[in-house]
Amino acid sequence: SPYGTAHAAAAEFAAHSVYPPLYPWLLAVSGGGTSLAAAHLVTAVLVMLAGAAVYALARAMTLRRGEALAIVTLCAVTRIVLLEGLELHSEHLYLLCWASAALLLAKAQTDTRALLLAAVAVGAAYLTRSFGLTLIASLWLWLAIKRPPRAWLAAAVTLLPLLYLAFTHSGNARYLHALIELY
């Protein structure tokens, strides 16, 4: 965190972590690295923003307000949403990135800015969870099929987090190796 000194054990863990850094960075800059209350507040805000993004995506898919709200409500009361929120995991940030990318891609055929923002959201998903690699591959496939204007630029934007983690985050290779072994 830029606002304080990390505990030596926490600093050592962060230096050798196999997990992507976006959620920990978000916690660090918001004070969640030193305050459990701040960490829970950040996570609660992420849950609400993810719900809003899912609602907006459902509306963009032409669902009525009540149907979209029902989807968000059903998701919000599931065990996994509640437990992951209490455990301070990055799943809600990942969901926010995924739903935002999907929502932006709905507009991306005609709006280059939406396409680039979708690529940023996909890259952020990868910086949140290594499983975001599947979103990058999906976006590249979508770009190859739909061929929107500036598709090459959107693909390049998603390369940045890949390169960043490849060259600066040594634990990520171990995590991806373990993930590939599971599959």
C-alpha cells in the first residue's frame, strides 16, 4: 500500500504470490491492506458494481427490467456470492470485468471506443484471475469472426497484461502451470 508499511510476512507473501495482482492492488490503494473493514467495504462495492454490470448486460440483451433484476437478485443470494464476499476473494472483481466487457462488446461493432474499453476490461479480468486468459482467447476469436474496426488495436491492448505478468510476476507462471495440470 502507498499509505503504509507492509508487515514483513505480508510483503514476503506478496513478492512470491502466484495470484494476479489487480485485486490486491485495489485493496492496497483503498486501505484494505491494513484495515479489514476497508477490505470488506471494497469487496461490498465490487459486489454491487458487478450486480449493476450484470443488470445492464441483461437489459442490453433485451430483458425487461423485472427479469434483469430477478437475475441479479438470484445471483446475489447464492451461496458462492455471499461466501466469496466474506472471504475477500477476487471473484466479484472478475465478474465486474467480465460483465463490463460483455456489455461493451454489445456496442463494439459500431463504437471503437467501446471495443477498446472492452479490451481493457478483458485485460483487467486477466490481471484479476489467471482464468481471464480464457476471456482473452474468447475476445480474440470474437475479433477474428466479427472483424470490427481497429480489431488489431483491441487485440494489442489485451497483450499488455499478458506481457506484464509474463515479465514482472514470476508466480503467475507457476499458477498457470498448476491450472493447466488440472485440465
